[in-house]
Amino acid sequence: MNIDDKTETLTFDDIVIENEKKDKKRFYLRILPLLLIPFLFVLTIISTHSTRLIIIPINYVIYILLSLFIYLLIMGFFLIKKKDKKKNKTKKKKKLGKILFTTFIIIYVIGASMFLFLLYGPYDKFRVWFISTSMSTMSHSYLCKWFYSDEEINKILNKNYIVEVNEDTDTDLIDMKENKYENEYDKQILQRNKDQDYKIIELEVNGQKAYLAAIYDPSMVKVAVSTSVGYKGQYATKMASDHKALLATNGGGFANAPGDTTGGRPTGVTISNGKVITDNTYSSDAQSGGLIGMTYDNKLVLIKNATASKAKSMNVRDGVTWGPFLIVNGKKSFIKGNGGWGYAARTAIGQRSDGIILLLVVDSNSTRTKGASMVDLTEIMSNYGALNAANLDGGTSSVMVLPKKEALNYISTCDKDYCYINDPVDSALRHQTRGIASTIIVTK
């Protein structure tokens, strides 16, 4: 018998199985490392800057895996023999698949590199925005702590902060007398019909829409609170409807009551129509701001370290707590960088020397990367003649509300009788607002 007859003949199925084994080996030794190395590299870089997202024991696991997959990638390129080029040329689908996969890998690597570049690159514009915006919110400060150490966070915050004017509000500076037009801003405010209770001026701030309401009778400016204050917040449209308001914005800061996320517990001192609603020391904004109040003689007062008794002694009839204070007695707060609050949807209140109240709402965009900084709020309030001005709560809370019939000229979202004329964006990037504890209402 010829020895050649003993040679085992490979069937077609055997060849297919053998090729499948090679493909699997190629996947594990080349493709899988290509996918995982950029991801592990990103985690490695993040872990060198902060231990909050990736705790220390996990660091070592990541280092080991990164080293292993780099080794496997080298093995994949040098130990696996290339297939016959002629055969590959005839397989157009496989070639197209390789092109698509290579394109995906390139985009994937570029994306990972850009992500690291934004977080840790030589240009700090994104870093400043990310840290200052995250650290100024009640519930999202953990985000920047995932990627940056306390030292890096403090370095940015030390370059972006606000120093408020250290003075009590001098109400004698508010004389309630109308002035002649001193500039174009005065003209926008003062030019009105005699029977007009308020006027809304549309602005643009950093490419975002903003609305400045001038309230001509300051006695109409009051504070309304949720009917379940201390437990659950309400939508601004509901509070406006309950009080038949001509106009309303969101008010002061608030916290969530235990087991609830609707923001029903106001921070600090809250007073509505002379009644003390809250008198607590809790505040997420303890380092700046204070009571933002309207007195019985209809003057806006800004009070540091306020208590209910102190507010009463200063004749306050309505007030909420938040900040920072932007302008006191005509003097602007010192603001370094963006003020340390980043950019977001904002609400602010101010009063001119002629008594006119200014209520400002600035929108943010869908990705919540734009909006107003404390610099922007201060500049707008100063331009329109505010003698005293303060930042109110912002973010998803920032709203301006009108009765439905008055909101027809604006792009708006409406409840039964009232509409939001601005465009709030919540934490899930939905175009909607949230329940809040207090509102600034304009009512006769």
C-alpha cells in the first residue's frame, strides 16, 4: 500500500472549522485589544487624577488589564500569519467589513483622545466650565469629582469666584422718582403705556434667549410658596394660577425633603405676605447671598446672615433666600473669572433707584453648556440701572410664567391657564421644568 494513501484528506467542513478557529484567535489577539485598550487607557488617565470614580483597588486591575491587552495586540500582529492576499481580494464583503471596522476604530480612538484632551489638555476652557458649573449645583458636584482631585478643583475655583459688596442695603437710595432716559437701556425700560403694569424685553445672552421683565409698581412684587411647603414643591404655573399672577418667576433655593425629590423645603428665611414660612440655617449656598426681600415700603433689601427676626426688624414683608448678591447700593460685586458658578440657566432680581423691579430669566441649551455666568447677570442688571440685584435659584428651576392669553407672542409650554415663555431644560435634557418651593409673583 502506498504511504501517500494514508494521508488524511481535509473536507470542506474541516476547512471551514479551521478558518473559524483562526478567526476567533484573530479576534481575541487583535480586535478585542483594539477595542479595549483605548477604554482602559482613558480609565487609567482618569484614575491618576481622582480616586472617586475609580477606587484604588480597581486601579491596579485596570493597569494589569491594560498591560495584558497591549501584549495580546502585539501577539495579534506578529504571531498570526496573514492570509493569502489574492484570496482576500476576491472577498469584497470581508474587505468592506475591514474598512468599516478600521474606520470605527479610528473614530473610537479619536473620540477617546478628544475626551481626555477636554478633561486634561493644555486649554482649560472646558475644565473651568465643567468644574465651576458642577460645583455650583446642589446635586451634581460629584460629577467633576469623578474626574478631578480636590487640589485640581480648588485650583480652578480659586481662579473663579465672587466677592460680594460688604454693605447693608441703603433703602434711602431708592427714591421712587422716574428719571429721564439716561441711555438706550433706560429708554427700553421707561418707554411704556401709562396703564402698563409690566414690560418684557427680549435679550440674547451667549446665544441663548433671555427675558427681562420691568415691573413698574414694586408693591405688586410678592413671594408665593408651595401649598405643601416643607414637603413637596409645585410648578410655577400652579403657584401663579393660585394667586392669579400677572407674571411669575422661580424664587429662592430649596432642598428635597427626606424621601422626596420635588424640592419642597426652602432654604434659609422665607416670608410671604408678612408670614414667616421658614427660618432655618440650611443652605446649599452658605458662602454667599442671604435674604432677598421686599419691604412694606416696597424696596428690595439684601440681608446677610438673615434670621426671621432680623428680617422683621428691617420691615420685610416678602422674601426668599439665595445668592450671590450681584450689586449692593450701586456697587458691583468683585467677580474673578466666571464667578465660580459656571454657565447655566439663571434667574435674577433687581431694583432701580426709581423703584422699578427687574426680573431676569436666561435660558440654557439642550446640552446645558451655555447660559449666563454671574458676570453676565451683573452686567445686564447694571446696564438696566439696578441699584441692588441678586441671583435667584437657577438651572431647571429658571422659569418666567405668564397667563396663557399674554404668552401668545412667545414660544411657550402651557398648563391649563399659564405658560412658561422661556425654555427650561431638566437634568435628563428634557424641555421641562420641575416642582419648586417658592416663586416671585407679580399680582395686584
